[in-house]
Amino acid sequence: MKNIFTIPVSELLAKNPIVANYKKMWPFVKPYWFRASLSVLLTVPTGALDSAIALFMKSFTDDVLVAKNSKFAAAIPLLIVGFVLVQSALTYAVKYLNTWVGSKITIDLRKKLFKKLLSMHSGYFDTTDSGFIMMRYNSDADTASTGLINNLRKLITRSCSSVALIGVLLYNSWQLTLTAVGAFALAGGLIAVVRRKLEELVRNSVVVGSVAMRAYNEAFNGNRTIAAYNLQEDQDARFTQLMNRIFSLNMGVVKHTGWLSPVMHFIVSLGLALVFWQSSSLIVKGTITSGNFTSFVTALLLLYTPVKSMGDTYVEIKKSFLAIERIFEIFSLPVAVVDAKSVQQLPPVRKEICFDHVWFSYKPDVFVLKDFNLKVPVGSTVALVGNSGGGKSTVVGLLPRFYDAVKGRITIDGKDVREVTLHSLRERMAVVFQDNFLFSGTLRENILIGRPGATEADLQEAVKNAHLDEFIASLKDGLDTVIGERGLTLSGGQRQRVAIARAFIRQAEIVILDEATSALDNKSEAIVQKALDNLMRNRTVFVIAHRLSTVINADRIVVLNEGRIVEEGPHAELLKIPNGAYAALYNAQFKTRND
């Protein structure tokens, strides 16, 4: 074990949690260092001025109450008011600067956290719930920055005030000071008793808080399911249980820390009682004057306030520091799918797309794709079919690098997709999902997401090819119609056609259709299929479909089972394979329809 006196000061400071957390936050404070520094400097006189009143009490007692100096009596109240006015002005200035700097830091933290969130790969979102996202990426930023600034202000103000007041105490009586400061030190030492338990409780409260956020999110997004299945009582019971858990955690914090303030209050009161007992003897002996005693007690009472609230302040500081730690845990998360150091732009696709001995797993050693090999010539349409869980969506998810292959490689015209920029790779692709996400805003804005710089002519052509023109013509505001959050005011078929228009306007060479019609009724499917036929023309297309009627005309149909290709070829040829996997799927599907 190292002797504390042999450890360099820099190492001791680095291990100090206060220093460590402020060091982490320095890059966010640095752009606003002038205002931050000014607010820090202003806290020094703000805190130190507390001692002025205590000092004046000595002169007031000795020169006014005892010596009856009327001129000085008239001056002291004016001086006190003047000092208080100066201190109030400084307090306002410090609070304004702290709020300004704190708000700026909060915004910068949220921006960086949001940028980090956007950089995370699809697997991260598969395993992270929405409550965690909202809590960790939004609320923690405010807790960290506001706590950082406010606690720094309180720390410096109270430190300066305490140092100045202790100076007043020493000036009046070093004997009484030893008694008073000893009691304060004993009270402050109690914080160490609750430190570890408090940290555990605060961490647990954050976890439960994120679950509460998720509950609100699920109630909003799943409102129709809740209504359809009469889940109101069930959801209410689950939420009540969650609130009871939060209540227990909150009471746990009070149980383990609530006693701090009253116990500290009792200890300090004992110290105060000892001071009064000791001062009586000192006054009688003439060691101190009545003014010394009055000034000492005033300074002691002013010093008592920050000491009394030390327990509550410690809780807030711990919450702030834990929020900072959680934020930097997020910043340190690895981004699984990124551009390599040496990458180039992907040129136009001329020849083929090749999956070369590709293996992939979402969980270690549980492979979804096993030695997958496929060559897709430019301009052809390949359909991926098979039972659920066979790996179809995984194949098309690897192409735009939503995930990266564990083994093997995917090439476009011989270039590994990991050797070209993500931006240029995805620029060559357009994806239509089964459940396409529409953003809050207008139809125009949602379509132009495909290519923000598109002309009005390009937009109108995309609308026409997606068979949206009649629907848009029926709307009062046309393309400028606001569709609401997630486009819930539109039917399923309309949302799909908006997504197809988005893919059209992108003018991508490669199109991925991930079960784009599986959630639609027959009438909607027919219209959407016409739009898809337009989209697929003269492009390289990957189609995933459960309804085999939509892939009959594909150049090649690939049948997957448990991550391996079991059959591939045109529709007619696959039907001729005796006891073939595709024929079994086709016959089962169409027999069901005929029945």
C-alpha cells in the first residue's frame, strides 16, 4: 500500500472524483471558459462578503451597544445594507452566468449524445429499449451540466464563505474556533458513512426511471393494441408496481441520507452549546469582549447554514457525478460499423454484387448465416424466400452495412463494402421496409428525404411512379399536407407508397424490398405492387417476400433455410424439383389460398 505522502499531488488530484469529473467535462466548458471563469471569480467575493456582517457585529456591540458611539451607530446599518446590495448583485450575476453556461453545456452534450446515437449500429437498437435512450441520452445531459455548474457555484461560494467566516472566528477567538470547527468537522465526516449505499440507490433509481420512460413510450405507441385487447387494467397494474418501486427507492435514499441533516444539526448544536459555555468563561476573564462574542456567534451561525445542508448537497453532487459517468460511458461505447482508415468512394455499380462465404451471428457462436454465397449480376432481380428465421432480412441488412459480416466478405464490382465509405455505399441503395418510418412533417418532406436536392419535376415523377398522384390530388394541401407523427393518419398502403416515392426519388442503382407488401390487404397490395414494379425497372433488386406470388417473375429465387441456401433458380425450374423446398412453400401457400 502506498504511503499517501509519497504519492505525487497530481496523482492524488487525478483520483479525486470532483477533479476527475470536472476534467471530463472540460471540453464542453472550454468554449465558454470566459463566462464560466467570470462566474467562478464572482463567487469568491459573493461568498467572502458573508464575513462582513459578522465583522460589523463586533464594532456594533463594542462601539454602539457598550460605548454608545451614535455616529458609528448611524453608519453601520448603512454599511451593512451596502454590503448586502453588492452581494445580491453579485449573486444575481453569478446565477445568470451559471444558467447561461449550464444551458450551453447541456445543449452541446445533447448534440454530441444525439450524434453518438445516430452513429450506433442496428444491433445496438435491437438490444436497447426506448426508456434507456430517453433517460441516458437526454435527461442525464441536464443532470450532469446543471449539477456541474450549480455544484461548482455552491462549492466555491460556500468554500469562500467558510474560509472568510473561519477567519472571523479566529480573529475573535482561536479557543472558541477550535471547539466550533471540531463539531463541524465531525458532522461533515458522517457523509462517508452513506457514500457507497447512496451511490447504489441512485444507480438503481436511474434504471427504474428509464423503465418508467419506456412505459410512457409503450402506452403512446401501443395505444391501439392496449385498447383492442383491453389491457388498460394490466398496464395500470404494471405501472403502479413500477411507481411503488420508485417510491421504495426514493424512501431508501431518504432512509440512508435523510438522517444526515438532523444528526449534523444536533452535532453542530452541541458544538454551539459548548461555544456558549466556553465563551462565558472567556468573557468573564476578559480574554474576549462582548463584541468578539457577538461577532463570533454571528459568523458561527452563518457558517452553520452550509454545513447543515451539506448532506442534501452531497446527494445532488453524487447524482450529477453519476450522470457524468453515465454520459461518458455512452461516449466510450464502440461504434461497430464505421469507415476504415483507408477507404474510397464507391463508383457506379457496373458488374455484380457478391456474397463470398459470409457468416453472421447476432449472438456469439449462434450463426444466422452459414457460409452464404451468392452472385447477383447488375440489373437482375433476386428474391429471397424461406421460413421465418432463415436469414433473409439478415442478408439484405449486411449489404448496406447495418451490420458487418463475422466472416467472409461482400463485394460490389470486386470492392469489399468495408473498403468504401458508408455514405457512398448507402447512396447507391434505396430500401423499402415492411413498416416504413415516416417522420413528423409533410408528405413533401418525407419523400424528399430520399434526395433532399431533388427538383420539383423529380418529385412529381416519383409521386406518379409510386401511384400517389390521385391520393395527393384529393388532399387540400397536396404534398404540403402534414401527416402527423409516424404518418399514422395514413393507411398502410399510403405509407408504403410514400416510402416507394422516397426510394424512387433517390435514383439508387440497388433496391432492397424487405417484405414491402406483406402487411397489406389484397387491394392495397395490388396498387403497391404496381408502384414496386416501376421502382424495380432497370435496377438491381433484392426482394424478400412471404407472398410468393410477388416474386414469381424474379430472375432468380433463392431459398434459405437455417442460414444456408438450399435451392436457387427461376420460379419454373424450382417448381420442377421433386420434393423441393420452394415447391413445398409454393404449394402450401396456394393450397391455403384456394381452400
